[in-house]
Amino acid sequence: MMRKIYVWMLAGVAAALLAGCKRQGAAAAPGSNAPTIARAPRLAGPTSQAMEKEKRETLLANLYVFEPLDIYVSTVQTTPDGESWSRFSNGLMIHELRPSREGLPPGLGQRVTLTYIGTFPGSGKIFDQRDAANPFSFIMGSKDIVEGLSLGLSNMHVGAKRRIFVPPDLAYGEKGNPSGNIPGDQALIFEVELLSISGTAIEITAEDLPKFEPAGPPAPTDLTTPAGTAPASRP
């Protein structure tokens, strides 16, 4: 009797070993001795922080990144007919026509809506304009707009009206504009009224800013027509 039990036990062990061998053989490809390949670990997706950083960098790549105009040294220049213009060290000049302190000035990346009359200094020739029935809207800092216009609006409040003198290097530079109605090395004057500001400003850091020392060309001498007459750009 004991001998039969011993034989049954040996048979059970042999069957278990045989079943294990069959399972191992099924895991490998038929007729192959290659080991099985483990699955590659699942790659983690980008974090929300990384996505926000990438989005921010994409936005900044399409904008002129600048600090508000107030960081530039300002002096006062008076024209022959008695108008006072604040001249900044980057060459930009501003003459206030109607001050306002409504809300905050627009920040980089916000949308501004305004009316404007664009003229050439000295001659007063109008090269473009938009009125309240057809206002102009753009994103502050957009590279589709001359940099000087965004700068000139950067310390302006809704409801204010001013003239902004934009030197050539902050306008269309040496080449002029693509449509050809503004020649190269041409300064511009924009008479603007800020109607509204919307959207969220992009917070910028020192690392985002271009590395340069604020400096500008000599004060322009062609802001007005001959002494004793009003600037031709005045509507």
C-alpha cells in the first residue's frame, strides 16, 4: 500500500513539472529559443507646468518684449509753437493731448483698441488713419505692428489721447514698410486715443528682456513746420 502511495506522489510531481515546461514553451515563439521581451515602460506625458511654459515661450516669440516706457530717461522738449513733448532716451517722444488715469495701462500680450492718425513729421502727410467707426485693434507687442506704437501706449490709460513720435529704428527701419507707402529711415507720428484694453498681460522677467542699455539718437528737429506755425499733423 505504501509503495502505491509513493508511486502516485512521484507521478504527481512529474505531471507538475511537465505542465510548467509546457507553459514556458507557450511563452516563446514556436521553434524559437529567444527569450521573451518585456514591454517598454509607459512614457509620462508633459506636466501642466511644462505645457504652460511652452505656451508662454511661444507667445513671447511672436512679440517684442519690452519694459514699460517709464524705465527710459525722460526730458522735456518744447517745440517753437510752445508744445511740450516728453522725450525718452530710446528716441520716442510723447505729447499729451488729454490725460487719463482710468484703470491700468496695457501690458504685453493684452489687446488694445484705439483710433489713430498716422502722419509724417514736418510735412504732416497722412499715411494711414482709423476713426471711432472703424477702430484699430492689436496685441501689445505684436511684431505685425511697429514697436514704437506699443511702447508709446505702454504707459497710457483708457480715455487718454496723445501724439507719439516714433523714431525710424522703432518704426520700419532702413527698409520702410512692405506696402511701400512709408520709406526707409522715416520717423512717424501717431495721434492716438485709447478706447479699451482686454485680455491678460504676460508676466515678464529680467531673463525675457533684450540685453541692451537704453540709448537714443539726438533729439529730432523735424517735429513741426517752420517756427510760429502749428504742426501739420494736428487735426
